Amino acid sequence: MSGRNFFGMNVSRRRFLATAGVLAAGAAGVTSAVHARKPFLINPCRDPALDALMDSPWLAKVWQGLDPAQVWDCHVHLAGIGDSSNGLMVGPRLQSLWHPVLYAQRLFYMNGGCVSTEPGTVDENYVRRLAVLAKNMQPGFKMMLFAFDWYHDDKGQATPGMSTFYVPDDYARRMAAAHPDVFEWVASIHPYRADAVDRLEAAAAQGARAVKWLPAAQNIDPSSRHCDAFFAAMARLRLPLISHCGAEKAAQSASMEYFGNPLKLRRALEAGVRVVVAHCATVGDDEDLDQHGGKRTSFELFTRLMETPEWQGRLFGDISAIVLRNRKPEVIRALLERDDWHERLLNGSDYPLPGILPLVSPGALASSGLLPPEAVADLETLREHNPLYFDLALKRALNWKGKTFPAKVFATRAFFENR
């Protein structure tokens, strides 16, 4: 790797591995590879064809009871470095060794996406690899590609210097149009923009299936009155909102961390918006706004919303990222046990995270009683070939005291087509 352009920047193997260690220990919350098989840090990005696993009983179970045409992965990130003249942007902090965690995250995202290191091809190859992975699933399977709007200040002005990354709506739309057999797209529109409602209406007319926010990274307070016109338009257009809740590790903005509080989404719910809480708020702590002080886990606050009767047809959660190492086994067990929630859970992979080897440990999940130990080796092999397939197979195999995620959790198409 030394002397070559690695994901848009010249990086020596020693420097990459040293920085990678920061992410593996810090962001993933682990310091050893006790449960992992080699390789542990670098995804070898093998051929997506699964000939080596054709006899795997775990692979055979993935699609049982599922119609692939109803399976839309509802949480997939577009990424790149902006070398395609399509408007993508990576923030300066992700390109600077003065911010080692963010710097390492950028390298890991690209490795998780198995992007070619050839200069000038990173953006293009990210999408190409993603399409190949999707086409190696069952015919009919699709992914929902996320755009990602700029950070905006409180007056609604875009602030690129404060942005972690930027993926234009138009780019997500065009990538979906280029591969309509495997891609759908999701807009990202900051509600403080003067043209927010106009952009929302245009996105809906152009086939956007939802709107994605990451409040802590974009400076969006979902409980602000500045969102009211946007929420009214979302309810009228019947577009769901997918909003990150809980702690945010991938696009850090510590000063805005409290914007990820699940309770702040009540304003959208009251406006009639269908809200999807990304990751079911399964990591982090937030202020208990109902108790005027004190903190609760973000998942506890999500649970409070889910148990509020008036939100039963309006509040949902996606189960992307719930299997990452920084999630406690207790939250996975709770999601498996809550049969009454399963109608309101939607599967997403949070790609490219499943392809980042240190972030998910099937062995650790097996040790927690959530996976059959005999499934671990096949799942780890599968990840090196197709992280999308791996994420789906892993969640289909999760089991706690006989409780599993039923097929309806993965059949998400109806939710996003029903407008």
C-alpha cells in the first residue's frame, strides 16, 4: 500500500494501520480481536459470487419466507471523495491527520465499500461495487441510497466548512436512475433552508422515497418551529422522515449531539409525519426532556415513544447498525423480544459499515447467546464477499430464547411505496 494513492490520499501502510487502530479501539469500542478471524482490520473484498458458501445451511435460510422483491434495504450510504465532478464533498477534518478518528473513519468507509484505489475513480467505483453486491442478492432486492445535505447555520445558510460530507440529492437520484433494478433513492433536505419546501416537492416528484437527517451533523433541531413548514409539507406529500437518534460516531459534531434526542421528534409526529428512528436509538444517552433534567439511554427514550399509543401508526424504527460492537446485547434482545414492535421495525444495513471488519463481531454475538456458534464461520466468510448479504444473513440468524425478527421486518417496500 505504501506509495500508492489510497482512497484519494497517499498513505503508508504503517500510518493507515496506526490510525485504523484508533478507530478500532475508539469508535468500535474494542481493543482486541478475540472473537474475530483474520483478517481483522482490512476487508479483503473478495469476489461477490458465493460459490464457496453454496452448501452453507445459514445462507440457505436467508430468504426463507421472504419475497426478495419486497426487500428494500432502507439505510444505505452513498460515499466518495468528490473525484467524479458530481458534487460530492468530503469535509477537511476527514482528510486531516490532526483529526485521526475521522481520518481513519474515511479510510475504513472506503475499504468497507471495497473502492478501487486508482485516482479519479473512487466515486464511480463505490457505486459500481454497490450495484454488483445488490445484483448478487436475490433478483428483486433493492437498496435505498441516501443523499446528505450540508450543515446549515441557524439562518438556513449552507456552511460547507462545518460539514462532514455532502451528497447532493441530484447525485442520489441519478445513481438510482442508472440502476433502477437495484436502487431507490432518499433525499436529504435541511429544513432551515429558504427553499426547503420547494426542494422537498421536487424530490417527491422525482421519486424520492423518504428524507434522511442526521441532526447532530447537520445542525437540525427537530423540535424547532423552523421545521414546521417542512413537516407540514412532508405530511401532505406523505414522505417519511428517517432521522438518526442517539449518539453519533460517524459524523461527529459534539456541540449538536443533543439534537439526536428521540423525544425531539415529537414535533414531526404531531405534524402528521411518519418518522423512522434510525438504529432504534440503540447507542448513547440523552436528556430526559419529560423529567426536566437527568439522563436516560437513548433507547429508553425511544421505547417511551414507541409505547405512546397515539404514535403506533406513525413512529417506526430501523434496525440498521444494531449489531455493531458498540451496541449492548441487551438492546438487541429487547428488539427481538418485543413482538408488538415487529410491525414497526424496518431493516437497513447502514452500508458500508457491515463491510468494516472491526465493527461487527459474529463471534461476540454468539458469545452473548444471540447467534448459533456454528453460524459464525460462514457469516465471517460471507462478509468478505458481500457485506450486504452478510448483514441480512446475520439479522435473519439472530435468536434470543426462540425470538427472531420475522419476515415482515425485512419486507420494507410497502412502507416506502405507500404514500
